[in-house]
Amino acid sequence: MDFPQATGPVPPLDRGSPPASPLFPPEDRQLLHNCLQGQPAAWDAFVERFGGLLAFVIDRTAVQRRMPLTPADRDDLLADILLEILHHDAAVLRGYAGRSSLATYLAVVARRVAVRGLVRLAEKNHGRHTLTDGHGHAQGDQGQDRLADREQVEMMLRGLEETEAKLVRLHHLEARSYGEISQLTGMPLGSIGPALARARQKMKLRAE
């Protein structure tokens, strides 16, 4: 999938775009700039950096909705999210205002699209069956809007110990590499993967 060429002027990075901050590190800033400029390979780099995060959001949302997904369903939802990001000349990326990390912003967008897709799948698979939020509330448009909020993303981390929540946040919401996490936390590189696996298992058990 190629990133569309910009159809209008792209605001310069020093004006008209989110200011530099810990929430918007230089590498994300440059990647966003390259994508909006339609530079070669920029979209591939974007998917490589954030594709794992988007897939994680799909899986967590499906577990929370108590809805199993086939590999084909998961691929379709991921494609829907990527198309949403590209829609209207990449309006999602152009709308990023820097009030959260780029990864968290994308996770919120991904949850909204994933919920919409899960509702569609539920209607397809179960006819008049209405997908609920686990508490008996129907997921209509109002519910989708409510889910498009950072609090819903952060809710996935509840029930974890502070260290575990920090690891999940760094790796899955900020798309940090194991090397970066090791530098930021002081954890040995070899212990990060197992710790993340334990944290994800706790989150899965809590959602089931």
C-alpha cells in the first residue's frame, strides 16, 4: 500500500505542527513529516514502526468485546485501520496535535475503527445479535465515540503492577524497542520479553 502524495502544501515542522516534546520525539516527528510529504518508503517505515501496536489494539479490543477473530478478520481490521489513517489525504496524521504521544493517538484511532469493524462482524455473523460492551450495553455510534478516548486505551493497563504497566506502555503505546526500554528502565535486555509476555497474559485473563 503506497502512501498518497500530498495534494497541498505540508506545514513546515517548525510551524503549524505539534511542537517538539517528550511526547513527540524527533524520530516520530521526522517519520510523520516524511509520510505527509509522500517520501518514498515512508509508509513502509510507518507500518513497520506502528503495525505491531495496531495489531495489539485489535486483539485487545476483540478480547474485551468477547469476540473471537479469525486471521482473515484480523487482517481485514488492520487494513481498515490503515485505510482510515490514509483517508482524505491522511487526515488522521494531519490532525495529530501532540497532546499525547503519536502511538497513543494512533491507538485511540485504531480502537474506534476496530470497534466499528467488530460491530459489523457481529451483525454479519449473528444477524440481529447486538455486540455489547461486556456489561449489556449496545455498542452504537455513541458507544464508539466514547471508546475513542485515551482513558479507554489506558484501561487496558489496569490491574498490572506499576513496572508491568510501564513496560506495556513503552512497548505497545509508544512503540519503543527492547533496546530503548532497557535504556529507559535499566532492565536487562533479555528480561523485557518475558516480562511483557506475563503482563499481556494478566491483561488477557482480566478481560476474559
